[in-house]
Amino acid sequence: MKIVLIGIQGSGKSTQGNLLQKILGVPYLSTGHIFREMAKEKTQVGRYIKEVMNAGYLIPDEKTLEIVSEYLSRDEYKKGYILDGFPRTVNQAQSFANGIDHVVYLKVSDKEALWRISLRNDEVREDETIKAIHKRIELFHSVTEQVIEYYRHKGKLVEIDGEQPIDEIHKAILKKIKVKENE
Ligand code: AMP
């Protein structure tokens, strides 16, 4: 099964992605994680990615598509995957015709997301300055919400109230994608 998770930062995509990968038996892949790893490289590309990420901007579509395609061509993703953070622009979505089954939109208000991010203390991330977080939320509304509409028109969108407890959200996703919990 191929699933895309969409939602603002702090909406619970990685939590739900990790729960889903256990049940569905397909790997979870986060483009934010891939880029954070690339940003550690002391190369020109690494430095460029770090700069863009720390400002909260998006990596250009061409580069993003190139990297995602390279990952998804690997054997481990043959049976399917759970993608977090991609596609984020309509151009990325259009260029990525890869037989997606469901696009799960975790709907959380900006206020709730900002509250959750402020409470996170498990990791300190260089790209999580207040300015970068606000930029990312702004870009979600101006750019990524169009991706949600794109998939809604295609009949692929599953909209979930992301402000429920973790377990309730998990159950709601499984119900909508018609997967039984003991499968
Ligand atoms: P995330 O962890 O998903 O919030 O991603 C962190 C950062 O990685 C973003 O602010 C972007 O700079 C970059 N990024 C992740 N996914 C994408 C994407 N699909 N397109 C462009 N940039 C991305």
C-alpha cells in the first residue's frame, strides 16, 4: 500500500507514520529526515540544503523529485511505503504519478501545532527556530493546501481530525483506509 501523510509541522505525521508502518508492513519515509541527513554533509549541496531548511523554505522541486525518486526506486519500497512530507507542492504531486492509494491529511490548527512543537523536548533541531516554524506553517497554507485540494479532486483524500488522542487518530485512519487492526 502507498500512503502519503500531509499536515502542518506538529500535526503528528511521524507518530502516525510509525504506527502505520508496523500494521501495514511497509516502510515509513520522511523527506524532512532525508534532507536533515543531507544537511549534515560538508558538501556544496549539504550546505545549500541546510541553509534552505534552517530558513523554513522548501527545497526546489527538481532536487526534491530527484532525491525522492532515487529512494523509492530501492527494493525496500517495492511493496509500498508511507511518505511523510512529500509531495508538498502541486508540481511535485503532478510529477509524482506513482499509484498512491490514500493521502491522509491530519488536520490540526496552527495554534495546536505551535503548542505541541513548543512542548517537544525529545530533540533539539537546528531548523526549528520560531522564524523557520512560522515560515513552514505559512508555506503549508499558501502552497501545500493546494496539494490537499489536488488529491481531494482525485478522490484520494482521507481527512482526519488530528487533535484527537494518538490512538483515536490511528484508529480513524485505519477505518478510513479500510484496514483491520489485527491484520
Ligand atoms: P519536515 O520535517 O517535513 O517539516 O521538513 C523539513 C524541511 O525539509 C522543510 O522545511 C523543507 O526545507 C525540506 N523539505 C521536506 N520535504 C520537502 C518537500 N517535499 N519539498 C521541499 N522541501 C522539503
